[in-house]
Amino acid sequence: MSTSQAQAELKALYANLAAVILGKQESLFVVLVALLARGHVLLEDVPGTGKTMLAKALARSLTGTFRRLQCTPDLMPSDVTGLSIYRSDRHEFQFMPGPVFTDILLADEINRATPRAQSCLLECMEERQVSVDGESRGLSPGFFVIATQNPMGFHGTYPLPEAQLDRFLVRIRLGYPSLESEMTMMSDRMQQQPIESLQPVMDVESLVRLQTLATRVVVKPDVLKYIAEIARATRSDEAVLLGVSPRGSLALMRASQCAALLSGKTFVTPDHVKRIAVPVLAHRLTLKNASDSVAAEALIARILEKTVAPVAAAA
């Protein structure tokens, strides 16, 4: 697949999402970066801002399977991964797959589930497999998780542990729409929801080919050094208790490759790194005197300003 063919398919996918989620171009760009990078997305925002609608629009745009998992305090790990049930007519146990056996999984309000239920997603997200009853079962090659969560402090929420946050490639917020976008949204939805008219524009096989193509985007040594310097700067900052791990450095490199592909480039520039650094790195920080995501994002932005980018690679 050529870069021009990839651009055409990605533009069609982006157009589908933009028809449903208005005025959030950068957020949609980040979601597509995560999809290409075989990562997962954490959508953190107040209720009613379009988090679930975005996941549904992406599912409708692909021909793969889609499952929704509504996270509640009584959710059990077996409700997520599946379990074996004894069949008396066959005198044997039969495995009943859980909702993770799909291409796109929407984990709605993930921080309303208990830590025990949250933890069962770790293996699924990192290794794309499920271990039940001593047997490992592989998940779809295109397995993609979009998890939504309400901001901390909302009634009935449990904080996601650092290890689970680190499994998400990016964390984004959609935020409230602009006045013009909100007016357009109400006008478009007087008769029906635009999502109802969405048609698939890509199959899972094409998505896997695009993901493979993204890994071939060139990252020069000076850009790799730039990424490493950004990660190291988070570990030595006085405001940070726990900085970005090597997994975070790898995530930023992979996301930068995908950002370059989405921009029609065959190589990564520092501008691609800067564009995607905040959603990739901010949720991986543990600050000493703050727990809100806004403070972490501001710190990453400050580090980007102080870290000298390689001029030769940008040219």
C-alpha cells in the first residue's frame, strides 16, 4: 500500500468521524493516531460531551465487530473476559467468550468499575490475549479499546492505577463545543442522528495494512534522541514524583510515526513529536502536589518548550 492510498483511506475514516463529532479536529486526529499505532484511547470528560458517540462512530466506520461494556461497581472479571460453563448434556465445560473478543471494545465509564474488574483488562490491552482456566486465548489482531471515564471526584468513581493508565497510548478530552458547532449539532439532529447514516469505509484487513505501513515511517537518530530527552526531562523535574517510563518513550515514537503517516509524510519531524506528546505522555506522570490532568498536560507543554528540537531533522 502506497502513502497516497493510505491517505485516501484515512481521509474517508476521518470524514466519517468528523460528521458526528463536530469541531474537534485535533481530538479525532489523536484517536486515529492511536488506532494506527495499535494503542488504546482513554476519553476523560464530563457526561454528555460525545465520548460514547465517538466510539460508536468509529465502530460504524469499520466493518469489524463492536461490543460495549458498561462498567459498574458490581462488574466481575468474568463479565469482561468470559468464563467456562459446565454443559450437562455434553458432560464438559464450554467457554463463553466475554465482550473483549471483538475488534473494537467500548469500556464505558471504566472508572466506575472496581480495581479488580479494571485489572482484568491489563493483559487484554498489552498482550491481546485472555488467560482463563489456565488457557490463553488470542484476541483480534485489530483489538482496540476506547475507554471513557468521568473526571475524578464524580460520585462512584475509582481511580485508575498507574499500571493501567500506562496501557493507554493516549488520553484526551473532547470538551464542550464552540457556539457554532453546538448550533450546527442541534440543527443536524432535529430529524435523526447523523451516526445512523454512517457507512463502513474500511475493513479490519485494511486497518492492519495501515498499521504495518505506519511502522515503516522513518525515525532518524536525532529525532529518537529528541524523544528520549523529553522523557528524561519528566524524570528530573522537581514537580514530578514519577516520570515517563521507557514504555512512554516507545509510545511517543510509535505515535509520532502514525502522526507523520496521517500528515502524508514518510519520515518523522520534531513537529510530529510535539503535536502528539501531550496526549501520549501527560497521563503517565505522577505529580507531587497535583492530581488533575490539566497540571500534567501543562508540565509536558513546558518541557516541550525547554527541550531543543533537532533543526536538521525539521528541515
